[in-house]
Amino acid sequence: MLRFTLATLGMVMLLALALVVGGLFPALALVYITVFTYAMDRLSALAAPDHPEQEFPAGDGLSTLLAIAHFPLLYGGVWALAHSTATTTDKILIFLSLSLFIGQVGNSNAHELIHRSSRILRRMGTAVYASFLFGHHASAHVRVHHVHAATPRDPNSARPGESFYAFAPRAWIGGFRAGFRAESRLRQTRGWHPYVGYVGGAAASVFVAALIGGAGGVLALLAIAAYAQAQLLLSDYVQHYGLRRRELTHGKFEPVGPQHSWNAPQSFSSALMLNAPRHSDHHAHPSRPYPGLDLDRDRMPILPHSLPVMAVIALVPPLWRRLMDRRARKWREPEPAYG
């Protein structure tokens, strides 16, 4: 549990110092989540065990703390970009480091929270998503992705040969619509629709940004949200690219298995992202807390590099396909009959 705490709260501390003190801290925050994380992943001596011995109930405590810290960091960043006397260079550094933090750490943490059994924790995760204008993910991920992952029915599973630039708008729009339909079916005889809360939460976030920085604050929030959402979509793209469940009969697919998600074993980036790169075990056990997620290198597809590095490579489609298409074909058995 200590490695998760040190990795995530180290970034929280650097971002807080970047917003309050300035100086070298905006640069240090960006270096931490990029260069330092890459370097630490390369130190094999720090590798985490593939098979953890326990699930560490303290994980919910760290998730709660990260969710609480998210809001002053997000709106502090809005203030810094819209109002502060920081230099243009420092504002760029703050924007990049904060957006990467929200897209990689904040998203991973909110993802954990929406899978918890506690209503309070689930609402905290939803509030984090709504604050960067992505509230519908709380429904689309649970109601659609976990049901239809690695099939054509899931907008967030990238097709073989599909570029990230084709995937991203399809996944955003498709996830919004599919999540809405799933929630509507569930609530034909129930109370209010959660999409009211998602839209209302996004509107409240924009309103807070306007109070903090006027039109500049709104633009800052929109820019941070766009970059953070792109990080989330890149993660989805990488973690299911080219993997498909076999169609057993028309419209019925084999159960999701360890071969239907890409995984990454690197220790530091996994700690920073609360074991999000251990994606196969998460799909097998969605309610399992992140410290207890397992990794089976023989039965699970393994990415050639860490998840953040693969997300960067995904931005260059020819390089991505050269690296991943052959690997994806290996795990498709047999080739699905559908297109």
C-alpha cells in the first residue's frame, strides 16, 4: 500500500506547490509524471509482485483522499491559468502536469470509486468525473463497457486497425449514448435519471470556473477537461485495442476472459495509476480493490511498454500499428466472423 500512497501523493504535493509557490515546482510536477515515472519504471528492482498476498482495505482511504484533493487542484489550476501572475511558461507547465494528473491519476481513482459498493464512494467518483465534464463515464463504463468489452457493442473497445483519432470521437459519443440508453432501460419504473446529475454537475463545474476566472476560467476548465478526457480515451484505446471475444451464436459472445485486455507490469506507473494497467483482473473482478489486482503474464496480453508510454505511441498510428497489430492477432482466436 505504501507504494500507491507515495507515488500518488508525491504528485499531489508537487502540484499543490506548483499552484501555491511556483518557482521550480511547475517544472518538477511535469517531470515527475513523465520523465521520473518512466525512469522509475525502468528500475526492475522496484517491481511489484504479480500476485499480491492481500487486498489492503486501506485502499479506499487513499482513494477518498485523492478524490478530495482533486477539487482544490482542479480549480486552483483554473485560477492559476486565468488569473495568476505566473509566466506563460509556468502556465503551460501547470496546464500539462495538472491535465496529465487528472487524466491518469484522477481518472484511475474515480474509476475505482464508481466500482465500490458504498454509495458515498460511488458518488465521489461520479463527482470527480463530472467536474471535468465526463460524468456520463460513470454509467457508460459500468453499464456498457463491463458488459460488452471486446465486442462490437462496446464503443470503448478499439477495433483492429482503428487509429486513436477515429476511435476517440466514436468512443465519446457512443459511450454517452449507450450509457444513456442503459440507464433509461433500468429506470423505466424508477426515479430520476443519473444523466440529469451528470449534466448538472458539469454545469456546476463550469459555473465555479466562471466565478473563479470569468471567461478565462471557463476556457481554462474546458482546456483541462479536453486534455484529461483525451488521456482517459487513450487509456481505453490502449487497453482493449484489437482484442475481440469470439461470437458463439448470433449476438452472443464468449465470457470476457484474461485474454481480452492489455496489461502492463511496470511498477511505478501502475502505482501512480492505482493498478489500472492490471486491466484483465479488473474485468474479471470489477469490485476487487486496486491493491489486490493480479497479473498473470502467461494468460494475459502484455503491452511492450508501460501504459503511459503506449498512450504516447498511440498518437502515431503507423508506429502503433507496427508495434501492436501482430501482437493483437496473436490473441484473437479464431478471427471473429463480424467485421
